[in-house]
Amino acid sequence: DILSFNDLKLDESLPEAVPAKIYQSYDLVDKRIKVSGWVHRLRVSKKYAFLVLRDGTGYLQAILSGDCANAAQALPLESSIELYGTITKLPEGKSAPGGVELVADYYKVVGLAPSGDDAFTNKVQENADPSILLDQRHLALRGETLSAVMKVRAAFLKAVRRFYEEERLTEVTPPSMVQTQVEGGSTLFKLDYYGEEAYLTQSSQLYLETFLAALGDVYCIAESFRAEKSHTRRHLSEYTHIEAELAFLDFKTFLQHIENLLVKSVKYVLEDPIAGPLVEQLNPGFKAPEAPFMRLEYKDAIKWLQEHDIKNEDGENFKFGDDIAEAAERKMVDTIGVPIFLIRFPVEIKSFYMERCKDDPRVTESVDVLMPTVGEITGGSMRIKDTDALLEGFKREGIDPAPYYWFIDQRKYGTCPHGGYGLGTERILAWLCNRFTVRECVSYPRFTGRATP
Ligand code: 4AD
């Protein structure tokens, strides 16, 4: 007979159970604890039940016997429980999270999960169709891989903020509803703003530039929105954009700043006691990149592509002025096999605001950072600092400068050499966590046809 959970009895004569989170339980050997969480795994044998409890801070292996084991036969995965027992050190040769095991003496069911057709394992099947899994994203997030990526993501954002604090950048929170474009009109999400046309922001860059004279160097971590029509493994409709803007510096110093950001933020993640081991689990053998990164001029990249017989989007040989699109870019960085600072793009294929190089006005003081397996993770440039040159940029791109009066004022009221960049959080995570697509690096991915849940 299978016992009901309600028949389990708490033995009041035992020492009082100290409430603990799972990460704390690893240090509570020989203590009786009470720990709450979700049933992550369960294996029931005749006399024992082996249960793995999860609470978001870690996993705890527990062994149940007697009535507790008996009743566990009716305990579906993902039920939430309060588990009581004594933490014991695992003998040599055995392994479990934290090197401990909880010898359970009682548990109480807080929320029973369904069994049968509605059972968690039927909802979230590893090999299920990706779109079915996306419908169940709220449940799939509980899985070991996705939750590990989300932890690394949190650690990465923390590391970035730490770097910016060390470099004395101030965090700002620019608006998401705007009436200007930054990266071209084709990917704007339009919205009806009290009868006026407005957009969801593509980038906070223009606003960041206006903060320089008020706050000095600044950064923001905000959602950017792009109506990308193509389904690719590295495009989302909404992504978390890490952007910074720096005043009074030259292109060389600007590139060094980005290099420092990438090297240090990754280092901090690897040093993090939670995220470091998770990166190793997701991306075994991962080695942090070291400065200096390779600098490759656009014109030399074109030569490299020609020499390696890689074709442009029209299937022809690359020539100066061509956009290096996703496929070619990735072939190049995967072949070269190290992070690349691709610099000095031609004016025509870049945005209206980029400063030209003094020694060659055909090209700009711009950079794309390319990582093996993912391609571009960062785009940035020095910004045009003179009003007239900026107005020319608007003209070239066919943009009416009127709504940008506030952005142009940045040049009018005490201009300065300055530069900035945007780093795609999901892109760098795809590289760091070795994920095939950026969709695996965000909790609820948004792309064409997907805004649920
Ligand atoms: O190269 P992008 O378009 O540059 C800008 O938006 C600049 N205004 C940023 C700045 O200078 N402040 O985008 C910057 C980065 C890309 O390198 C990429 O990592 C990411 O944003 N990104 C995307 N990530 C996911 N999905 C998309 N659709 C993305 N578009 C850009």
C-alpha cells in the first residue's frame, strides 16, 4: 500500500530543525535542517527513495526511508515540499552537490504537482519540437541547462556593472519609448503614442551621448527592440543591450576600453563561485580571452575573404564597400579562431553618426567585435563631433534632422571627442555558454511570431 503524505508524522522528540537554503545546507554537516524547494529528481526503490531537491540556490540529494520512502511513490516531480532531516557528509568516492546528503526524517507537501498526462515530464520533453518547448518556457526554465545559463547571465550583468563602477561610469536609465531611430528605419517597432508616431528604442546611444556633459562617462543596461524579419540564430526582437558612452578619448583608447570590459567581465564571471563552475559545465574547457585582441581593418578583412574564396551575399567575390553579412563574418572568425576587433568600416555601410578616420575619410573610427561561433557581439564607434558633419550624415541616410535637435545640441553646447558601443547580452552569453542560439540565453525569447508566454 502506498501511504498518503498526510500520514507522515513529524517526530517532535528530534532536535529542532534549523531552516536553511540549499547552499547553506552544504555547511551544516550533522545538523538537523528544514529545507524547502521543488522535487527535481526522484528514484524510488523498495526500501528507499532518492530525491534531489532544488531551491534555486542549489541541488540537495536526500535519502528517504520507511514511511517517507513509501509515500514518495505518489510524489510527482516538481511538487514543492518542506523537507526535514540531518545533513551528513558523503563517504569518499561518492559525489553529490556540496559533498553532502540529507538523511530525511519527514516532509510535508506544500504544492502537489500533477501526475499522468499533465505531469511535468510530459510537458517539457527534452527532444520535443522547439515551438512546443517555447510554449512551455515557464516550465522549461526549471531545467538544469536553462537555469544555469540564467545564472551565468545574472553573474555577467553583475560583472559588467562591477567593471563600470571600477571605471567610474554612471548608470542611467534612458527611455524606451522614443521618436528617433538609431540603426535604420527598417527594424523599428512603431507604436501609437497618444495619436503621435513613436517607436520602441533600437539603442539608447543617442540619449547616452546627451548625458556626457551632465554626468561624464555613462552606461545603461536596457532592452532594445528590433523588428528583425529574418529568423537567425543570433537575432531577437527584444534583447538586453549593454551600452556605454565615453567622453574625451581617442579611437585607440576607446578600443582598449572595450577590450578591458570583455576581459574583466569574463574574468569576474569565471571567478564567481556560482557562475564559474556553471560556465565550465556548459562550455567545458572554456578559456578566458586575453588582451590584446587581434585588430583587423575592414579592407584587410575584404582581402582575407577574397583569398579564402568566401563570397558576398550576391554570391560574388567580396569588394571594398560590401557589407560582411552573418555567414561570411562567422566563417572568417571561426577560421581565424580568436576574438577579432574588426575596425575602420566604410562610411556607406555604417550609421549616420560615425566619425571618419583622419588618415582616410572613406572609412570610420568604428569597430565590430567578433567572437568565434557567434560572430558580432559588439558594435561601436567614435561619434561625429561637429554639427555640420553630423547634418551631412543625416542627409546621406535620408533622415530628417528635426526630431534630433536635442542630439545635435550635444555638439552645439560644448562638443567633445567621444565614443560608445553596444554589447548584446545574449550574443556574448551564446559565446560564453556555448549555446547554438541567442534564444537559449534569454528567459523568454522574442522573435517573429513569438511573444508568448
Ligand atoms: O551593432 P548595433 O546595431 O549597434 C547599435 O545599436 C549602436 N547604436 C550601439 C552603440 O553604439 N551604443 O547593435 C549593438 C549590438 C550588436 O553587436 C549585437 O551584439 C546586439 O547589439 N544586437 C542584437 N542582439 C540580439 N538580437 C538582435 N536583433 C540584435 N541586434 C543587435
